[in-house]
Amino acid sequence: MDKTEHQACTAAELQAPQWTCPSTGVVDLADDPISTGDRDVAYHIVRHDPAAVLRRCTADRALLARRMLPLLSRQG
């Protein structure tokens, strides 16, 4: 989840209107390619809307915290 969140944050900072096929860390935006410097981040941008991924990470962390609370209270 940390890696996914990191990639989504990096992608969200680019704020591009339309993502297309990446290659070697470059996301092609018609006449305006963006170099991410990281192939994984480029693929993530194309596969996912960064804002949606960040919302999903937040929800997942909340679910994990809710599941862990009973376990932590039993240990104390």
C-alpha cells in the first residue's frame, strides 16, 4: 500500500488531463510528454486515476486501523 500511495502522490503532482501509453518513465500527453523519471510511476499513471488511488489508500488504511484496534486492545 505504501508503494501504491507513493506512486499515486507522484502522479497527482503532475496534474495532467489525459494519460496515455508510457515508455521508460515518460507519459505521453499528446504534444506534451512528461518525464516521471520512474517507469513504475509512469505505468501507474496510465493505469489509475491518481486521485482515486489516493482515496482508496486512505479508505484501506482506515479499514486496517479499525481491524487492528480490537487486537491492540486485547494485548494491553
